[in-house]
Amino acid sequence: MSSGPRFRFAPSPTGFFHVGGARTALYNWALAKRLGGVFVLRIEDTDEARNKPEWTDGIIDALAWLGIHSDDPTFEGPYFQSEYAEAHLAAARRLFDAGAAYYCDLSSEQIQERAKAAGIGGYDGYSRDRGLGPGPGRVLRFRVPEGSTTISDLVRGEVVFDHSTIEDFVLLRSNGTPMFLLANVVDDMEMDISLVVRAEEHLPNTPKQQLLWQALGHQPPAWAHVPLLVNEQRKKLSKRRDKVAVEQYRAEGFLADAMVNYLMTLGWSPPGDREIVPWSMIEREFRLEDVNHSPAFFDVKKLTAFNGEYIRMMSIDDFIAACQPFLHSSDVPWPPDRFDASKFAAMASVVQSRASTLAEVPAVIDFIFLADPVVDEQAWAQTIAAPGAREVLADVTEAYRALPEWNVAALKDTLEMIGERHGLKKGKAQAPIRVAITGRTVGPPLFEALEVLGRDEVIRRLTMVASP
RNA sequence: GCCCCCAUCGUCUAGUGGCCUAGGACACCACCCUUUCAAGGUGGCGGCACGGGUUCGAAUCCCGUUGGGGGUGCCA
């Protein structure tokens, strides 16, 4: 058993894995690894019916994708908050018995009325000394003492909260079920959590939690509140407005290494002037004390750039392997039976430098596997209208028919020669051939494609387009 | 309303009182390379929110202003 710090990671139960949560998980993981601690996964929802197993599986799967494996000795869990229901209730009972909590029978309407009349914000502590016991329609509230609470935060330093600004918050609902705040603290105590790393949005509630830890007779954990991830409007990333599901980025062909690396550069940076760094270095260098205090914009453009770098760093075999799911997915543009693995392998290296996500791969070489690539009307009209274009097309078709050797060098030399004969530079000369073969004016290197396609198919496409 | 947090190029960041004429990356622009498009190379554009202090000296420390964000539920 490890004696190092115990971290807890508790993704919010929204049905998917949030990128902000992913970063927090990575922080916890890097720290647990370096400090010889434990990463505890907890599924937080006091309502058992909402602890959907498939969601938990999805989280574990997404964590594994990021390199946080549940079979690693550093990993513990998942634990389900709902399973600790008795401990939550027992804690509430202890608080009440000790006088640290009291019952209140005011409805929210009544509380609002009183607050309005008194000109204050929330609950005014009306039932503090009424000596009420438990009963229907009564909530259990925490008796916030006089004074102030100081939160020692590993990233922000000391933050002081005056108790006068904290109202007597609810511990148990009138139906007897525990509130999240209580459950959360009790779970942390049950699981011996010693370092809580979470997003900044939780900072204002931290004094309440610390008060609870103390009232329950425990030493509070160390806290670390990391900056929020925001959108271009500088608002907290949300499911509704923003693309925040890790699973979605994965499906769109982002590499786990790129995602992890990028996420880690938000609010923190590796030593030196390098941003693209291996996880081993991150694990060795990451410090909570070095984390920024301000929110960071999750920039998909920069993520994409990172991803391109990671794609180009792959060996050709790894690249081909990584492409497989995207080559055989159901929304591939070509008929599945026309796909040819060896043709793709022959094109792989030119594709690799052109793709910034794996999902872009099929579109780069779709013309190879399409029976008849759709020729863009406008592109064709413009290309063939250029001086000499029609002649080059005709001559090249003839020459390619008779070409003794079908390879990149021969294909290239022949076209260049014919282009020169018609006074065209290489760029102009290859244009009509490119459109005839690929259907577009832009694409991967032409001669490689011609070689892979083979003489018969090339001649077929060349003549097809020439005879309207 | 009240409480809390934050403030360096458009964005992510380096910077912890002199090494700062503020460094890097993404994006953008130009050029080079080049069969198109990429990739790669070179260069460019662009920032310490504002006002007061403290100090011989401030992006760095203090105060205020402004701006942004978060929290404030019988949600999690």
C-alpha cells in the first residue's frame, strides 16, 4: 500500500468526459505518479439511479485513452458515492448531536420573504436556537461559527473567507437525503483523500467543506484550485455551447498524446522553450505551484497544430495503424470493397504530412478508391480553358499509353517534357491531368498517385474526361 | 446585491526587482523550397489594462480604478 498522498478525481456526471475534467485528471495523475501517491476515481452522485454503469465505463475508457489506466497500481476505484449513503447520514447525525447542526422548518418561500424583509442575501439563521428535532419538512443546517476560515491553496496561496458571508447551509434535505457538499466531504474522509485538485469554480465552497472537516474532527486535506478552461467568450466551457467531450475529439482523429500534451500547456508550461514534450517529462516536471492563476481559452486551432506535429512524429507503420478506424468507418466516401490496403500504404507517407487530424485522411486519397471521382465542374472548366491544356492532356494520354516503365520518375519526366513542348511550366502542365485523375485542383503529389492507380485506370480517367 | 478569483502579443504562455530593446508557441502575413496542396526553412506583424505609490531601478512589490470570470439552491 502506498503511503504517498491520495488524490481524488471526480468527473461531474454529465454523461461524457469533459476536457476540463481531463486536464484535472492529468494533473492528479502526474502528481500521484511522481509523488508515489494514489489516484482515486470517484463517481459522484448521491442518487444511485443516476450512477449509470455505461457512463462509468466510458469514463474509464477515456481515462485509459489519456494514459490513465485503471489496472495501474496507482489507480484506485471507481467508488460510487451512493454506496456511502450510511456514512453520510451518520456524519449528519454526529453533527446534530454535537450541536454543530440544527433543524429548520422554513420553506424556501419563507426564507426569501425573511431575507427580503431584512435586506440580506440568504438564510438568516432563524432556527439556530429553536431546538427543533428531525421531522418531516425539516432540513438540517450547519451552524456556521463566528470568525473566519483560511484556505491554504497550493496554487493560489492563502484565501480568507469571513464566516459572516457564509450562510448556514443545508446538510440534509427535508426528505432526509444528504446534500452533495456533505457527501463529498464524508467521502473524502472515508477515502483518506489528502490533496484535492479541482477547478477554480469550487473555491467559494471550499470554506464550507473545510468547516465540515473540522467539525467532524478531521484534519482537512490540502487544496489546489486550478484555473478554468473557457471559450472565446471567456465563459466556462459548457456542454451546451461548446465542444467539450473528450470522446468527440478522439472520434475526430485527435491523438491522445497530442490531446494530453496540449491540455497540459493550458495553465502550465514545461521548462524551456519547448511545448511539445513527452509525458515522461511532464510527469517529472509538473508542479501545482507553477500552475497559472488565470483562465485559459481552449483553442482547437492550437490543439490541431499539436496534433499535426504528433502525426508527423509517428513512424509510417504507426501512422497506417492509427488510420485504420478512419479508413474503415461507415462514412468513408468510397465503396468499402474498393479499398486497397497496399495502395493506401503506398500513399501513406504523402498523406502523413498533409493531415492534421486522422479524420481528414480519407478525403486526401479518396480518389484512389472511388470508381469515378466526381470532377469539380468549375475546376475542370478553368483548367482546360488554359492555353495548351487540352493539347497536353491529349499528348500525355498518348505517351502514358506507350510508356515502357510505369513509375514516378518516368511519369514525371514524360509530363514535364510534353509540358515544355507546349511552353508550359510544370505547375501548369500537371493541372489538367490532376483534375482528370483526382477531380480537384489540389491534392497529394500527382505522380505518386498515378503510379499507385496503375496505367489502365489512369488512361481510363484521362480519356473519360477528354470525351464529354 | 453579497463573497471570491483573475489581469503579459488575437490566443496559450516564459518572466518571481536589474540578464526585458519583454522570450517561445498557435494563428496571421511575406519570402524560400516546390508538379498543385501540404510539410519544412527564413523573416515580419503584435503585448506588460489604467492610475497612484515603494525603490537608485518595476511586467515583477503595495493601494486604488476599470475590465473579465466564478460562486452564492432542499443541483452536482
